[in-house]
Amino acid sequence: MLSVLLVTAALGAALTGATELFDRNLAYSSPFANAPHLSHNTRALKARHVAFAKRQSQLDDTQSSNGFTDEHYPTFYGGDFSASPWIYNGGINFTHSVASGDPFDNSVLLWTRAVPIGSTLPDQSIPVCVSFKIFNNAKLSGRPVDSGEAFTSYDVDFTLKVEAKNLKPDTSYWFQFVDCTNPKTTSPIGATRTISSPNTPAHQVNGGKPLTFAVFSCSRYQDGYFNAYGVAAHNTSADIFVHLGDYVRIFIYSPRCTRSKTPFAKIGRKTLGRELATIADYRLRLNQYRTDVSLLDAHVKAPWITDDHEVADQAWKAGTADSNDTSVGCSFSPSGACFTDRKLAAVRAYHEWMPIRQVDPDDKLRIWRNFQIGKLLDLTMLDTRQYDRDITDLYYNTGMYLIDSIADEESRSLMGNEQESWFFDTLSASKERGAIWRIVGQQIVFTQLNESGCRYWAYQDAWDGYRANRARVLDHLYKEKISNTIILSGDSHANWVSDLAHPNDTTTYDPITGKGAIGVEFAGTAVTSSSAFGAGIQPVAADKISQVYVQINEDLQWSEGSYRGFFTLTLNTTTATATYYAMRNISNPNLDAFASATFVVEAGANKLARPVAGGSVQAGVLKVQG
């Protein structure tokens, strides 16, 4: 039982208005530096805290917050409890381990979730206090490089995000979270790192060793176990994990599917909830996906750089396949959520659950950003889903060939004018600053993928539905003589590897030698989501489809549609090497995988090295064998 003196002291602390402890949890305040109105209303919270303090002496699962400082990273919007006179001391559980992300040369974001484990949850006015320490060694010995405390609460789903600062460039670190009120309660130890400073000579990046990215997209919980993440974490030397979309699936079953509309799978995994629309929906889905053991391991192993299009199926700037801001679009679900509200809920939950940095609300919640990793590369992350994207294939317009009929319109944009201009400027600036490689992470397949020789059979939700915009990108690369551009793609649930050239141009581009290309695309399959060639399709059947694709599409050099998996991209000053990994079995947790194909790009060549994949692959179909 707390004493009257403690209650009085807490009242005094509440009246002072100190906000440091919640300010350090980046999950609380607005993620936008110039939009503080998206943070919590601290005045209203302070009044609530004072009222609670008056009855606090009757509770035994809290203690004074005196002596603790809240340093949380700003959140999208949610309650700010940094002025709370009390913190919870009834015990916590780090339910979803730890994670890190968006590394800079001097800082990185650290993440965890600290859920109260008492017989009853704390009062809504009472936050949980978590401390963190980050070290330059795996034993966590010696003096921490940075440390601090931060508050979290139900307002942000008990997630917590902090920024570890004052770090050295290109350095490995290890970190851990601890219950402020009980030092014996600790989180797992996470490994993370910083990137090189922009001016670091290319041959010195990563200590002179090749730098490896593991690249993923598209998970669906009931389709299988997320073994690809585990293979990357345990069986590769990946330094940074890159995710290109569909980290969670918004719907339970595919809107195109007419045979199976169930959240269950033969493997026994059931997706909880419904099609996502509210903050509670998005939180539940992220919560469930993050219980997969392989995904937990991958977040512990290395920092992540992610995109964000986990809002709804087939999203564009004014809606999705089943929702928009019209009266009809607002009635797609029992929640009555309109597209704008749905998007805000999705982005809020994403910022709570993912170690991603602030973005700018003046740019419509943009997530496009650039990482300068020494003079070795620029990693440019685009938003080809949400940011001012013109209308896409929304299913009702598929059979009308509407998207194909407007795909060549010059005014039509996949990225929006502002992002497109920024992208071109970033590519040019990367060349000017002397970076060797330009790696572009984005969500959808860039290369033309006709499947019958008829143009309208191309994948209209990808760049094929925005042909004029694709032409502008290629024109910029050719005109400005920008070499060593590699585009990374996801979304299609199949593997594709291509030279970058204008589609169907065999005058200036030779598909056999690669002469005339201006870059390369590596597009990866899904972690578990069903194949674009058909759910559960076997390799022999998939290869027959791949054979058609590589014959019809001039730029396409390899296609594979049966296996689920991921790929790595390893960079040094002279070569870029992509290794594709195929999971043999996703019906149970395992690390059973094999390398299905390896591709090399030589610096300055702007094409896949010939013979492509050394002339031989373990899965899929090459345009030219041997």
C-alpha cells in the first residue's frame, strides 16, 4: 500500500508536466516532426493522472515514476503518458522479443513489446516503464554505448520504440530491454548494426567485406510457416533485412479466390480476425504474424528496412479494391470504415509494431526514403502502392481492360509527380556523389510480364499497368547514363530475373548477350503466399508456365513459380550477386532450403553476366540454357 506522502509526491510530479519518459518511446508521439497534433493530448492526460493519483493509495501494483525519464520515439498518434506520476510494477512479459530497424551511420531504432502480466491490466492512466542498453559486444559487458528508459501503455498496444544514438558508423551492436521495476525481467538480446557514413570509400564499407541484404515479400499466415525468415537468419550472412511489402495480409482469403474462403489451412494455422479495417484489426494481425518463430529470429538477428503498403488489397491514392470514401466504399465491412480512416489505422499500427522512422505528413504519409551506405551504394526505397498512385486493377475493372487502355497515358503515374521527381533526382545524385551501385527497393514487378503475347494479359497492378511511367524511368537512366541500377521487387508470388531495357525493343537491346540493357531487376517470390501460377503448383507444371513467359518477354531471363522463399543480394566494389533460396516445405517450422539460382552483375556492365546464372539453375526456367 502506498503512503500518503507518496501520493502527495506523485501529485506534485504530475503538476510539473514533465514529459521526458514518454517522449523517448517513439511509439507515442507523432512520427512526424512537423505534426505534433498527431501526438497525445498531454494536458488531458495530466488531468487524468492527477485524478488517478488521488485514489492511488488503494492500489498495490504501481509505484512512483520519480527517477525515471521517458525517451520514447514519436508515434503516429496516441496517448502521451510521460507526465504520469505512477508506473506499473506488477510484472511484464516481452511477448514479441525484440527488433531493430532503419539504421543510420550514428543511430538505429530499437523495438520491443512489454505487456503487463498481472491478474488485471493496469489502470489506463498507468504506463509500463522499460529500460534499454546497447553494447558493442554480444556479452553486454562493460559500459553501454547508450541507455535510457521509456514508457509504453495500452494506447500503443504496449509496443515500445527508442532511438539508440551516439553510435559509430559501420559497427555491430547488441541490445536488451529490462523492466524498470524488476531488473530480473529481461528481453532476449538483439543484434543490430549501423551503416557506413555517406563518404566512406566503397572498398571500406562493411570493413572491406561484401555487404549482404536478405530480401523478402508477401507472407500469409495460414499458407505456411515463415521458414524463409529463419533460413535467412540462421543460414546466411545477411547484414540487413529488406522487406518489400505484404508483411501481413490484409484479407483472410484472396478476393480472386472462389474455391477456398477459410482462414484455416491444412497445416492447422488459423488467421485470426477479419479483413482489416480498424486499429484493433491491424494490431491483431501484426500481433499474430509476429508469433512465428522464424520471423522472431529474423528480427533478433539484424536490422530491417521496410516499406509500408499493409493498408488494403490493391490500394491506390483514393481507395482499394473494396473500399473508398464514398457511401458504398465505407460500407465494405461491419466497422463502416472508409478508406481514409482505414489508411490512418493501418499506418498507426504499422508505426507501433515496426522499427521504422518518422515520415512527413505533408507528403501524404510518405515512406519513400534513401540510405547512403558509403560510396558503395544508395538504397532507395519507393512507395509504389499508396503515394499518389493512379487507379489500378480493382477486380471489377479487370475484364474491361480499362487499365491496359490507359497504361500509356503520359499523365498516368505509379508514384505521383513529387515522388517521381525525387526518385530521378536521387538516382542522379547517387551517380554524382560517386556511389557504385544504385539499389531500388519497391513493391511490384518492373519488367513486362505478358503471358500470351497479348498486351492486356500483362499484370495490370504492376508497372505493366503504368507503361508510360516505366518508360520515363528507363529514359532517365539511359539519358543520364546512370549505370549499376538494380531494382528489387516483390508482390507477384513468383521469381523473375531480367535485364532492364525498354520492353519489346530488340533493336537496341539484345536479349541473348544483354547488350543495350541499362540495369537489372531481381524480383522475389513470396515467403508463404500462394504462387501466382496456382496454389500448391508443382515444379514441373510451374516450369511449363515459366517457359512461356521467358519466350514471350524479351527482357525476362529467368522465371520460377513453384517454390516459396527469398533472395540475398551481396555487393562489393566489382560485383552484385543475387542468390535465390527455395523452401522445400512450409507445412511445419524447419530450415530445409536450397539455393535455386545464382546471378551475377558486373559493375559497369548494366546487365546480367552471361551465361545467365552460369547457364544452369536448380529450379525454374532460363531463357537460354547452358
